[in-house]
Amino acid sequence: MQNIFINVSEHPRHKDIVLLSVKGFIDTTTAPEFDVTFQSVLKQGKYKLVVDLREVNYISSAGWGIFISEIKRIRSRKGDLILAAMTPEVAEVFELLEFNTILKSFPSVDQAVKVGFDKS
């Protein structure tokens, strides 16, 4: 049974921004698959990333670790990793762990692109 689906695409209006749309959950069994996809995007030199989490109902420490471990490298290359459309359950853990002090998040992909990357 597949517990994660990841779709990688360019933003339709801003080709320099990559959208990672995730469906399922990111835990110890699925985090390696997510990390492979995530690392392949970074290897392509894409550092402006929006992760659409609207269809993710759970992220374990393994999943959060992937985001946190790469943020310094991404920002050193003039990029950013922005989370979008978190479910209330995922957002609650995000805030409880105080990752909101490290990572930006927005209620929608559009807001993440517009405000997070200053695009209209």
C-alpha cells in the first residue's frame, strides 16, 4: 500500500518556483521516499520551494527533520522552503514544536508564492 504521493511541478506563472504537492503522510516509512524526491529537486539547482501539505494528515519527526535539515543550505543559495495549506492537525504539531520560528507557512499555495516569494 502506498502511503505517500509526491507531485513535483513548476509554478504555472513563476517558473523559478517549484511546487511539491504531497498526499498521504510523511513518517519513518515514507520519509525516505519524500527525501529522494526533495533531494532530486535540490540537485537540479531549484531552491525556491513551496510544499503543498493540504492532503497530508500527519508528519513525524522524520518528515520535519527533512525540512529543517536543508533550510540553511536552501537559504544560502538565495532560496526558501515555504510550507502551504497545512491541515489543522499538522499545523498544531508545527506550532507545538516551534518550527514556525524557523520555517514560513501560509494558508494556501497562492499566498505562499505571493507573500513568501514576493510575487504578484
